[in-house]
Amino acid sequence: LEWCEFSASLYTKESDAVEISYPDLMTEANVYEWNGVDFGRMEIYQLYLSIKHKAMIEAQNLRFWGKIFGTSGDYYVVQ
């Protein structure tokens, strides 16, 4: 019985869960392509996974603002 109570405490109730939002970059990539901006499918997918991972770790909503092309490296702006 003690094990069952402990196991039940590991599951959160739906009302206690925090809803985290992050952009669906795979869908938004199509809109970017229509406007002439193309990061490439692999780069978009890697960025999508990175933003999703960061949103889950920090438990906050994130938005993708864009990409800055620098001389020594490129920077992604995520808020």
C-alpha cells in the first residue's frame, strides 16, 4: 500500500500541470519559405528540438524571433 501511495504521488493532477508553449517551427518554416527565408529543414528541426528542450527545462513559454548572421558565428534570438 505504501508503494502505491508513493507511485501515485509521482503523477501530477491535470489542474496542477503548467501549460508550456513553444513555437511549432516545422509549420512556421513553411511560412518563412513563402516569404523567401529558408533555414533548411535540418536546421529548423534542430532549432525546434532545442527550443522545446529549453522550454521544458525552464518551464516557461518561448518564442522564436529570428536569426542573426554574425562574422564569427550565427545567433538565434529566442525569448
